[in-house]
Amino acid sequence: MSKKRRQHSAQYKFQVALEATRGEKTVSQIASVHSVHPNQVSQWKRQLLESGPEAFSRKRVRQEREQEEREAELYEQIGRLRMELEWLKKKLAPFG
């Protein structure tokens, strides 16, 4: 039977990453204390240094995804309008 993947809260990830940035213990020691893989601790530390505590927020990820969807929808609409404009120009050329 396979193990279910653990999901950690943003607060927990922030605390572990903060502990890793302090440099009082090695990444391996921190990982063993918190029962996570050392690579995971390093990744959380990197995310913390890049974007602070909101790095672990799922709300931020959801907002980015919604923004990308809105952009894709707008680019699609722009493409349709350009095609319509070109078609109209082509059809009206004999009259103008």
C-alpha cells in the first residue's frame, strides 16, 4: 500500500524555511527534526528568500492562475477581432 503524500500548511513551511535561513543547524538536521527531505527544506528556504511569507500561500497561486486565464481569454478575443477586421477590409475594398 502506498503512502499518502503529506501536505504542509503555509505557516509550517514558513517556520521550517525560517529556521533554515538562520543557519543555526544544517539543512539535514532541520530535515530530520521535521521529518521532511533535505531537498524540500532547501526548496522552501529558496522560496522564502525570493518572495517572503506569501511564497507558500495557495491564494497567490490561485490568483496567478486566474490572471493567466484572463490573459488567454483576452488574447483570444483580440485574435477574433483582428480576423473580423481583416475580413471586413477585404469585403469593403471593392466599394472604397
